[in-house]
Amino acid sequence: MNSLDSLYQQVILDHAKARHGDGDLPGADASHFERNPTCGDEITVSVRLDPGTDRVVGLAWQGDGCSISMASASVLTDMAVGRTVPELLTLTEAFRTMMRSRGVGEPDEDVLEDLVAFHGVSKFVMRVKCGMLAWVAAEAAVREASAAR
Ligand code: ZN
């Protein structure tokens, strides 16, 4: 497998095409915009929380960018909905740790699920921000939505 293959794993290519969560979120509690100037990726992530449990009941995003950033936003949508805010923040931290690993070590698939596909991306320092962009936006959006209660 050459480095380009490991950079663009099939999971990433599939999600970049499918783009789960790409669209509007009616009744969103908070939205957050993030931009990655080195690559030109832009994204706004919107979230809706259940008022009783602080669980993410809706997440959608609008944006444009490279396959890595779009795939990451799609995986985010699949993984965020149904989690509580603290659970999502913990998962974001685990993803961030992997993305800063520079390809060293074995990611925990039980925790990271489809995000392990981005392990190869962590070797490419310039692309780490592409992978994190949607998650950073979601992190800010859920914090804002949670604080607004
Ligand atoms: Zn990018």
C-alpha cells in the first residue's frame, strides 16, 4: 500500500461521497463555523440537544472542502447523534489524540470505530486539520448549546 492509498482509505472515500448530515438542521440550538486556511475547507456544524438529557438528537453541517474534511464531517454525523455532550467531547479528545499521533501506535477501534480510517492521515501534518475541522466545529457548537441552557 503506498502512502496515498493509506491517506485515502475506502471508508474516507465512501463517506466523502455519501456525506451523511450534509444539509440544514431545523430548530438547531447552536451552529459553529470553522475554516482551514491551509486547505480551504469550510464548515458550519449545527447541533440540537435534548433539553432533558443533554443528548445530541440532531447534527447537520454545510460546507465544502477536500475529501478528508467532508468524510470526517460525515463520520461525525453518524457518531455524534445519540451521544451526550460529555461523551461526544471525550470521543473528540480521543480522535484528536489519534490525529496528533503522526501515525504512531494502534488506534482503539472499540472507541474510535470508523475514525480509525483517519489514522493514516495523522502522518500528514498538513492534513490533520482537514480531519479535525468538523469535530472542532461540533465541539464548539455543543459547548455553546449546552451553556445556553
Ligand atoms: Zn482539507
